[in-house]
Amino acid sequence: MLFKILEVYARPDFPEKLRQHIVLSLVALLVAIAIAMPVAVMIRNTRLGAAIAINIGNIGRAVPSLAILALALPFFGIGFGSALVALTALAIPPILINASTGLREVDKGIIDAARGMGLSGSQILTGIQLPIAAPVIFAGIKTSAVQTVASATLATFIGGGGLGDLIVEGYSRKGPEILLAGALAVAILAIITEVGFGMLERAFTPKGLKIAQKRRG
Amino acid sequence: MSNPALLLLQDVLEEPKLIDWEWIKENFWEDIVPALQGHIFLSFISIGIALIIALPVGVLSARYRKAYPPVTAVTGALYSIPSLALLAILISIPGVAIGPSPVIIALVAYSLLILIRNTVAGLDSVPPETIDAARGMGLTNRQILFRVELPLALPIIVAGIRIATVTIIGIATIGAYINGGGLGTLIFDGIGRQFPTMIISGAVLATALAIVADLLLLALERYLRPWARARRT
């Protein structure tokens, strides 16, 4: 069985499916960051804006990923682009929620002190709010990335390609080795994403915060 | 709170070509209602089984701290496997037939991490003074667990049930691919037949079910934790 699974990975179309999966996930994640981050930054100082963003984010998180992908079908048609739109929509809520709460939870005293030292609004944002919120923001990006890699498996149902193609092929042709090869590849990719972004998260935690975390815990 | 979702719903429903109301009327009782019932059934059973496993494991992990890291490692690994992949792996196991059982196994597997983590966090949140006071009043360990610790941990446990339920309702749609039933059946049949009405009814109902479950459990969580009602969770 193991040998048969490895044979699937040696197939000429496997690298292409893997590439599609990674491109789908990565582009969706980057576009989601490009949308969610400016919104979170814009509403960082307004109570109402943050409440709206968090509620929209919570509702967005409740929407099943298959529902979003399937709904993209009647509106955007079959294919890669359609899957990309759906995955981007799915990737936004965790980033928006975490960035918004992370920026809002920066201690008011620190911001007051910075203002007292004469820092401008944008200096406070880049020098204080963003670095302090960085771990929370990265946790959101990590959640979103893992979820996007998982949901990209479903892209196959609307003709978006990716590693899900192998699962569907194995299931419909009753080829257990193809089914398992696809499933294992997706699972490994998800775990690599989880571990990789966990490392990024630690790398982006400012030194001062790490020291503070160590002292506390 | 529900405004954006309602607006979206309205947009979708007002598009005349996408929704074939005749089909919905004709198939409401034969197709749509059973799919919804099946979905609720799948989600309920799975959360129930998951709680039966997670509560004792959570209590034991809170007591015997050394057991907690391996427990989170195993359940965390299960949680990070994409659902379609987990379903595919499950039906590859000899003796596991396609149908609702592998779907329920997968849904239980996904909820364990959240439920165990929140049970432990809930028990950790009980102030040690409260436990001391209970012990001083002569309560046995068992009484302390059932009458003091678990009731105080309940809001956090319910918060976990809420996250797990929303997750499960979403993942259950994918179970239809391996004949697990539920609202995903409408979605997959709709994709197969290129019939948007079926896709939309399945997707919209699954979304609505997840949001309703989320709000109901949020209300329960707030009700159980009156002291934190002012604060946002």
C-alpha cells in the first residue's frame, strides 16, 4: 500500500496539483491580509467600528467553508478564480478579528505616554500599537492560513484544482491509494503550515514582549 | 448583529434566476426538511459523544497536569487534519463503510481539542480560595468537583461547546460527500446537477443553522455568567 501511495506522488500531475493548492492558499491569504489589515488599522480607535468588525468576523467564521465555496459557483462559475474568491472570503474573518482586538487591547496608558512624548498618530501606530499587537495579529494569520490550506482541499468541488482533486479521483474511481495519497499530502501540508506559522509568530514577537511573557509565565 | 447576514440572505434570495421557488415548494418536505433534520441529528450526536469523552478527560487533565500536554498534542494533531482528508483516511480503514458513522467519528475528533481545552481552562478559573472554603465546610473531593468546580467552570465549558458546535455544523456539510447525509447533500447534488437552487438552499440553511446555534449558545453562556455580562467575550 505504501509503495502504491508513493507511486501516486511520482505521477506527473502531482506537482501541478500541489502547486495549485499552495498558490490558492497563499494568494487567498495574502489578499485577505491586504483587505483585513487596513480595515483593522482604520477602525483601531473607534469603539463602534471594532464592534462591527468583530461581529461581522464572528458571523463570517460561522459560515461553513463548503457553503462559501459552493455559493461561489452560481455567482462566479467553475474554476480556479471562483475558488480563489471563496477562499479569500474565508480567510478574512480570523485576521480581522485578531488584528482588531489586538490593536484595541494595547494598554491606553502606553499610548498616552507615547502621545505625551510627542509621537504622532502614525508613529504610535507603527512604533507602539503594531509591535505590541503583533503576536495576536500573527495568531490570527496562522489560524487563517491553516484554515485556508484545509478549505483549499474543497476547491476541487467547484473545479478549482489542488490536492482535493486526488481525493475526489480516488473516491470516485475507488482507488484507495489515490484517496490516501491525496489525504496524507493535504494533512502534511496543513501540519507544515501550522508549525511554520507558529515559528513566524514567535519570530514576530518583539523582544520586550517575550521577556514580559517569560516573567509572567 | 444579524443585519449583515440578513442583507446577504436578501441579496441571494432576490436574484430571480438563482432561486427556483417552485422547486423549493415541491421538494420542501421530501428533500430540504430531512436534510436539515439529518444535519441537526449529526451535529447533536457528535457533540454529545464528544462531551462524554472530553469532560472526564478534561477533569483528569486538570488534576494530573502531566497528562495534559500529550492530550493536547494528540487532539491538536487531529484538529489540524483537514476534514476532507480525515474523512478520506477514515473510509480507507478496512471495516469502516461510507455513511454517517465515519462522519460522526470525524466530527467527534474535531471537537475534542476545543472541549478538553475549555474544560481545563474552566476548572483552572475556579479560585483556590473557593475550593478551600468548600473543603473547610467538609465537602469531599467528589462533592467539590460536582457542586463547586464544575458549576463555576460551566460558562467556559459552554463557550467551548459553542465553538465546537459551530465548527461541527460547518464540517458536517462535507460529510455528505461520503453519504453522511445532512445539508451537504443538497450542496453536492446541486453541484452535480448544476442546479443553483439546491446549492443555495443547502449553503444558506447550513449557514443559518451555524449562526442560530452560535447565538443560542452565546445566550446560554451569558446567562450562566451574569457577572461577566457587561464584558465582551
